[in-house]
Amino acid sequence: MQNFSKESLNITEEKLNKFKQLFPEVFSEGKVDFERLKLQ
């Protein structure tokens, strides 16, 4: 039997942070500004 950490991984938050590192200019007020993203 495997032991798992009691802390859950937040995959969505992790991916969003990576996206924010790659495209910081498309974020506005902590959220993705899809109009700015379309211009990229």
C-alpha cells in the first residue's frame, strides 16, 4: 500500500502560475485578460 501526502496538489494553480511566468502581460487583476491574449 502506498502512502500519499495529505496535502493535495492544485494542478490548475500550478499551471496558471507557469502560464503567468510565460505571458505576464495577459494578466489583469490576477486573471487572464482574453482580449490581450488574443493579441499575442
